[in-house]
Amino acid sequence: MRAQRRMWTTAAVTTAAVAGVLVFQGVTGTSGPDRDGQAADAKSAPVKPDVHRTALKTSPDGDSASLARRDTEPFSLLGVTWTDPAARVTGSVEARTRSSATGDWTGWLPLDTEIDGRTETGRSGVRGTTEPRWVGPSDGVEVRVLAGDGARAGLPAGLRLDTVDPGGDTTPLAAEPAAFSIEETPSEEPTPGEEPPVTPPSQEPVEEPTDEPSPTPTTETPAPPSPTPSTEPPTPSASPTTPTTSPSPTLPPAPPSTVPQPPIVSRAAWKADESLSTEAPDYLDQVKAVFVHHTAQTNAYSCADSAAIVRGLHTYHVKSNGWKDLGYNFIVDKCGTVFEGRKGGVDRPVMGAHTYGFNRDTTGIAVIGMYTDTSAATAATTSVARVAAWKLGQYKADPGGSVQLTAGANGNNMDHKQFVAGSQYAFPRISGHRDGFATECPGLSLYRQLPAIRSLAAGPVTGLTIASVTGANASGSTYYTRSKITVGWKATTPAAFVKSYELLVGGKPVATVKGNVTSAPATLVAGKHSVQVRATHQSGKTSLSPVATVVADTAPPVFSTKPALTLRTGTVNSTAVPLTLKWKATDAASLKEVRLTAPVAKTYGPTTGSASHTAKPATATAWKMTAYDRAGNTAAASVTGTPVILQESAATKSGKWTTKSSSSYLGGRSYSSSTKGASLTWTFTGRSAAWVVSRATTSGQAYVYVDGKKAATVDLKSSTTKYRQAIWTKSWSSSAKHTVKIVVVGTTGRPALTTDGLVYLK
């Protein structure tokens, strides 16, 4: 039976805004403040961790074990271990702890049993173990272990609880109730002398670790040591882009990587107690692949405690597992901070203890947290990709490729693939722990993020697109500018993986910027241009954005038809005469709009060529217009007009006309006639004219003559009564002297017509 895990995310996740932006650089001996806010360099005093071991009481049938609830010395990390590293707990291991800050007890917390203690088999004192769990500052504990259904051998011998105080101030965890629980069983106190003996680190032999399993489950045969340098490499420098250790007489220089080294918190900075790991590191010939893990079994930790968690893991791996040092080569927290793991130089091919059967030729990167059903934060996966790319880049290996690895032991993986010691198997260069061993690690959610991690590490830059063209106006997919622009872009690949960006115009680079810059200027000559951005990934692979078309245009628009005014039909009064403003504007590239700025403000689209307005009679009004093209060039034009009202009394009369008075008429009066042939004639100098009448159902018809020629027959009949209506208009291309004459038709049954006068435009 496998314990279900439930992930809890704290606000610390959301504070990790920028992946890989860390406060420490370099490797052992690097200067910089540590996570506790204190100075950290090669002279920094390590923090002394404390470990307490308590044997568990096993039931008579061997199917369960427990540790009764009790007070303890302070601790923040715990795990359960047993004597035989080849043995497994096929059931469940759970603990609950009491917060030293609040006094509250947690629910039952599952401890992962899917790791293999044989990772460093061949060493005296190596034990089987659960994955350690970070619980935050605690001072009480209770443990229960249950063998799985059908387990023939029951529980392994020598079950023991190890609690670790990593030292330094730590933050209480947020409440994290257990998502899985087994039947409550009474706990029993362990009997005296039940705790198995533990070999102190100083007494452990220094045989070379091997991936080979022991011949029997209970007896381990040390493997013969491989050639290793007699001295550790000297303290390296802090440069992240060059080899960070100086060569020793017995250790060749670290190979430079094809990509920059990310910032790494050194062991000195996280205050490793080096007295725990006194043996010299073991070195590989090269690093062919990276295995990704998860650890600490909680996501509720504060990133301020990450250094303490790493100290706890270090202590647990050495003092509880019996390993020579911290198993992982690198540890990454959810905020993206990278910590140096096993000692020996971060730029060296140090052999770790992380993937049973495949420790050789590989590096182990562990993400602090539990990612069975919760995805790792972007900051964490970005840092994993950066470390993997840098480490593989030392050996010219493509992080997106695959490689043949030789199994160091018989085994199988999560997909039931069998491995035979000495045989070769294909692995992605960046693999999950579960690819090489039967475990859920690094959690299904994090495992599903590995393709994205490979893509980040291997390149090219993805999601590259032009986001803006400042200094230009867009119309559809085309931008228009006079000359100078600034192109902005974006990409889904974080800046840490981008070596440079180039701004291309017509396929040729006009600007080159660093990978953390996302804009560049350009000056374009007149004409149509194809603009792109080319990104160079740190791997050297390039990618191009989609093309943006940019037209550089310095020529202003043209009013091919100058603005002109004409009178139009509609209602006339003493303050407003209806008229039409006409124009036509064009542009060689693209006309954007035409704006009327006086006497009123209006904006018209590029295809509009006329608009209805009114003007005050007897007042000269200037109509000012500006045409804009999409590049921002402009052209101005204007026209001035004065509407003039000629009353009916200003006309030359013939025939019988009657004066009518009403406030509805222009000036309060009008002429009316029913006499066939009666006429009114106005003479004026202007460019447009409109005849103004009153209309009703009984209104008749009139002939209209212009300059002595019949121009129209106008019917004044209307279903509703209307006054001051401009019913007929006539315009000319220029101002001149004209006559307009109206003649009563004498329409049968409705001969009458009433006229208010004539309006003309000068």
C-alpha cells in the first residue's frame, strides 16, 4: 500500500518572481551573504547539526512498528531507517510532529519509502531509509509503520527514527494535514537496548562507492576502490562563466562549459558541517546525463529555510543513511536558488549517490518539495534547466538528446523496464529518477515538466514574437513610421537561457543586444521593410520571430480635392443654415484619417469624403481640415463660406403675391400665391443657392429657372406641415453672379405655394 501525498503551496512560491536570480555565486569558498543573512565565505563557521536516534518497537507478528507520542529534543527534519539497505518497507511509514512554536500536532504525514539504501552500498554502516521529511521546528513526535498487504518478510529489522536539528533559526511550517492515514494502532515504548549500533562517521572506511548490490540482503561486500586523487581540489573562484577551481597536480582542469554557470550557493554559504564528510570525493570521467529528483516531502517550507533544509539533508544522508556525503550534486529550492550538494567542486564530475545503478557518468539535481500532484514552480524548473545545461555543456552534450548509460546494478524502473548490470540503456540526457529506478520520484507532476526543462536547456528560444513597434502606427499587420522605431519583443524562454537578440531589417542585423534586453531601435529609409528578431540560445541555436512589415514614409498626404462647401436641403433658421462639407485626401502609403478642427472638431476615416454641418448665416466661417497618414505625416487645407439669407421681399415680383405673417416664417413673414405664372426673382453673387419654402398637404408646384433656363419642377406638397425648408439647391464650382426665378405652376386643386426666401453661399 502506497501512501498518498498532498502538496500544499505557500506564499513563498509566489515570491519567486525571477527564476535563477540568487544571492550567492560560485562554489565552496565563494563570498556572499548566506540565507540566514550572515556573511558567508571560506572562513564562515559551519552550523553544527544535531541528530537523535530512537529505536521503534516492532509488534510480535512483525507487521507493524511504532514509537509512542513523546517529547523530543528540537528537530526540523526526520526519517526512519533500518539495518539492511537492500530491504524495503512495502507498506507505509507515517509520523506526526508537534510544532515547537504553537504546540499543535500535525496530522499523520507519510514518509516516502521508494528510495534505495544501496545507492552507496559497499560502505560499512549504510542503512535502508525513508526519504527524509522537513517538518519545521518541532519538539514532539509519534511514528507508526505498517507492512504492506502480502508482505512475506514483514518489516525490516532495526527500525529507527532519526530526527535532525539542522541548526540556525528556521520558520514553522504552514499547517499541512496528512492526506492519507492508516488505522490507529497503540504505540509501544521501545525496549531498552533496541536501538541498533551506528558506526560513527570517523570510523567508517573510505572505500569507493559502487552501484553493485551486495551479494546477500544482509551482507555488503566493499567494492575495490577506483583511482581517485589523494587530495581534494583547491577552493575555486566565483566566476560563473569560467572554470571555478584551479587545477591540482593530480586533478586536471575542469572543462569549460558551452553555456554560463548559474549562481550557486556554496557549501560554505549554506554552512555545511564538513566534519561530517571527511572522505575525499570520487570523480567520474565525464557527466553524460542528469537525473532529476524531489526531496524533503513538503512544499510548505519557506525559502528562507532552504539552507537549513540542505543542512538537514546533508546530515541525514551521512549520519542516518551512512553515506559519505550529501547524495545529490545540486539542490534547488522552489524559489530557484541552487545549492552545491556533494563536495568536490561544482564544476567537477563528482560522483553522487542519487540513482541506484546509474550514479556513474551522471549528476543528480534534487528539487526541494513533493511533486506527485503539484507542479514545480517555474523558478525551480528554470534553475534545474540552467544547472543541467551548464553541467552537460562541460562535456559538449546536447541537453535535449539521449545517451547510452551502463547499468551498475540489476534493477528496474517505474515503467517495469529491467536493467542488467553491465548492459547499456538509452536515457534522455535529462531524465527523472523514475527512469532509472522504481520510484515515483521526482513526482509525476515534475516528471511531466521534464520535456519543458529539456527544451529550456537545449534551446532554441521559443515563443519569440514582436510585441510592439514604438514610433509607428499599426494597420492590420503593417506598421507605418516616418523613420525611427523601437522594436519590442517577448519570448517564453527565460532570459537566463538567451545569449543575445538581433534586430533584423530586410534579413540583416541592425542592432544586437544581450539576452536580458527585449527592445532595440532602428532607423529606416523610405520604403517597405521586413522586420524580424533573431534569438540566439545559450546553446547556439537560433530562432526567428514572425515577420513584421514596416513602411517608412516621409511624404505628407495630399488633398486631391480641396475642401468645398455647398448648401443642402433641410431646415433653415436664423442661427443655422444646412450645408455640406466635401473633400478628398490621399496618401502614397496609407491615409489614416482626416480631422476637422474648426469650427467644430470631428474625425473622419480615410474613405470618408463629405459630411453634413450647419453654419451661422451672415457670418464668415473657416472650415479647417488636417489629413494624417499612418506614418504621422500631415497636410492641412481649409475653406471659408458665408451663408446669406435673402428674404422673399428682396425678390422681384410678377403676378399676385400675398404677404403672410407668422413666427414660423423666416423674419416673421412670407409670400404666398395661387396665381398661375406669378414669379419671384432673386439676383446674387455666390457659389451655392437654396430655395426656402413652407410645405403642407395643399401646397402646389413651381418651376425653377436658373440664369434664365428652366432647371427643375419642384413639388411643395408634404404630408405634414413644415416651415423654413430648403427644398431645392444648386451649386457652382466658383462664386459668380446668378439669378434664380420661381414660377407658380397653378397645380389643379392645390395651386398655392408659400416661399420664405432664398439662401446663397458666398
